[in-house]
Amino acid sequence: MDDADYMRIAIEQSTKGDWPYGAVIVKEGAILVKGFNTSTRDRDPTAHAEVNVIRAAFRTIPGLSLTGCTLYTSSESCPMCTGAFLWAGVSRVVFGASIQQLTDVGQPQIDTSSQSIIRTAFGEVELTGGVLAEEALEVVRGWRKQVIDVAQIGKVYAQLDPPIWLVTAADGGRRGGFIATTVAQASIVDLMPRQLITVNKRHHTHELIEASGAFAMHLIDETQLELIWRFGLQSGRDVDKLAGLTFHAGATGSPLLADAVA
Ligand SMILES: [Zn+2]
């Protein structure tokens, strides 16, 4: 395996990140750890890919130094991560896209190169940049497009201001959900709240509702527009739309989203 091979793994990790960054630590040709940015899911703005893999690496080896290790990171490290790999004693760092390239595609950065910080520090770190930079940038561009699309969806829904209902169902190991396009109030009696929902028969979730005889409904609010992207724009046949969200089994056995409004 060469630099490009390890970088490809770091880039592959970057596709899983909350922000589009991934990293791998390699020691004597073997992958010690790999990881990605988890800032959103951990509610930790310091959970950059490099910090995550450095912390994970120390859970696999004794001592307080990663000397002899190479850190591969899909994008040039920010000052915080450069500080982290300097303190960790990493011998070599290889990055894909540069801070300048990230800035050029609109991704906000602290405008200080990794090299300029290394220069001020003790010890020696060999730095190599630009390995598969274009592939790394492609992931960043794709991530940005998705974020922008979610913002667009938000703008449209803010104009219409409809209540948005997420419908989920599960059958055995299969689970899925969709954003209901038609929900009508079918009762004006508070004690007997009834709603009419239309489900397209070709929908994957329709199969699950038929098979399990049950479903769950969730009212979602404007802070949960990411759910529209997740449930509205892909097919449950291809992906597990519920992956990474917190669900528990509701009264009907269908998955209930933990933080739905109702
Ligand atoms: Zn960083």
C-alpha cells in the first residue's frame, strides 16, 4: 500500500463524517485506526477527524507518543489538529485537499497552513500535501451541495408552513419511513384525533405497513428539516433511512423517533 491507497481510505472515511473529513493512522504499514468528523453527533466542535483518530490510537497502543506513525487526512489539518498531531508526536502527515482549496470551494477555514504551525514547534514532522486532493474535494463539494439543498428545502417549507409528518414502519429486520405528502385532518373531535394519510403503493414503507399491520406518525418541526432530505429524497430499498437516529419501539411496534414534536 502506498500514500494514495491510505489516502483513499481516509477519503472513504470522510464520506461518513458530520463534516466531510476523514483520517487514518498507519504504523509500519498497518492501519492502526481510521475515523471521521463527529462534531454534530457528539455535540463537540473539536471532534475533527484527526483529533478523533489520535484519541482512538492511544486506546490501542501504550505510551504517549505516535512516533513512527503516519497520519493520513483527507484535508489539510486546521491549527487545532496540527497542534494535536504535534503534541501526539506523529512522525509524518499526509493530506489531500489544502486549506486554500477548501476555502476556494466555499468551506470555511482558519486561514493558517499546517506547515506554518509545524515551523513554530519543537520536533520534526514530515508533511506531504496534495495526495488525491481532487477526490477529497469532490466529497466536500457533495457534502456542501447536500447542506445547501437542505437549506433550500427549509426556505420552501417556511413559505408554505405546512405541518410535516414523518411516517415510519418496521417488519422484522426491515424498517423504513417517508415524508407524508398528503395528511388531512379527518376528525374535529379532540378526543378522537383522526388523520387521513395517502401512501403510494410503490413505496417501500407501504410494504412494511402491509406486512406489519402498523405504522408510527411523527410531527416534525423546522429544526428537523434534515429528516426531509433523509426520508424524502432517497429510497428505503437502497438505504436504511433510520440509521444513526434514536428510535424506540412504539405502542404499535413501529419505530418511534425519540425527538419528534408529537
Ligand atoms: Zn481540525
